[in-house]
Amino acid sequence: MSHYQAIAYRTGAPGAVELSRRLASWHDRMVAHERLARSSRQRCDDACPHAESIELWQDASALLGEAAERLTFLKTTATDAVVSAAASGGHDDGGRRHAYAHPQG
Ligand SMILES: [Zn+2]
């Protein structure tokens, strides 16, 4: 059982198991996509897992409520994707910017 299925079963929400299957499939593609993007600087398009993460995160939040917070990989990816989509309609070359940087020292 995957991480996603475990959360879905614990929540017991209708549709959560179906969602967890989509999440598990997305996770594999996202990991592969990130690896490829890092090595070849391949550009993202509308069909890439980044775009999909936004939709999945919205579905997960609606279905799972607070339990969706445990899907940290999805949440981080979706938040990043929203930010870069809003900024330029695509990913920039500057790498990841941390929205929640804590200035210290
Ligand atoms: Zn992408």
C-alpha cells in the first residue's frame, strides 16, 4: 500500500481511494519529470505533472480536508507550480525560490 492509499483509507472519504490512485501515479511521473528537468533542463508544458499537481492538490484539499496537509510533496509542488504559473506562465531558470524563507542571524 502506498503512502497515498494509507492516507485515503484512514480518511475514509468517498472518492479518496480513487484519488489516491491518481496521486500514486502522479507521484511516479513527477519524480521522473523532476529528474529529467534537472538533467536536461527540459521545459514544462501544459500536460506536465506540475500542471497536474495544481488540480490534484485542489481535489485532495476538497476531499481530505486537513489530512491533505500530510501530502507534503504534492502540496509543495502545487504551491510552486501556482507561483511560477502566475509569475510568467512557465518555469523560470532561476531555480526554486523559497516563499517562506526565515531571515535569521
Ligand atoms: Zn513541469
